[in-house]
Amino acid sequence: MCFPRKPGLGRYNASRHEWLLAYRTARVNAATGAKPDPKTDGVFWKAQLIVCYERTDLGDKLLHTASQRLAMIKLTNDVLKEIQNENM
């Protein structure tokens, strides 16, 4: 493939079952360190992009509750403030 595939391509109107299957597959692939495969299509491609690039820093919304994600954000912000204070 000469050019990398654009994230906006594909057909995303799918049933809930198809989305859940796509996310489950994407999480398994991401856990093994695999990058999104541009040969996949539709919801499987979109799920790979979301899991690989949009859910890495704040936790997977399918695995963590909102309160757990908020606690992770607060902890991350506290650590960053401490690092910034030490560097000044």
C-alpha cells in the first residue's frame, strides 16, 4: 500500500453486536502490541483506531468506570505538577 489509510474511511453503521465484537477484537490485538491493520474495513478498522490511539492515556472506557478514570486523571495531574515544581 503506497499511502496509509485515512481514519475516516469505512462504513460505521453497524449493530451493537458488531461494535462489541470489533472492540473486543481490537482490545485483544492492542494488548499484544499490534498496530491497527489498514487492510481491515468498517467498524473493525474504526475500533482498532479508537482503542489504539484514543484510549491509551485516559484508560479504556469499556474497562474502567468514570470514577476510576477521574481518579487516574487527578493522579496524573498531581504527578505532573510535582514534576513541574521540581524543575523550577
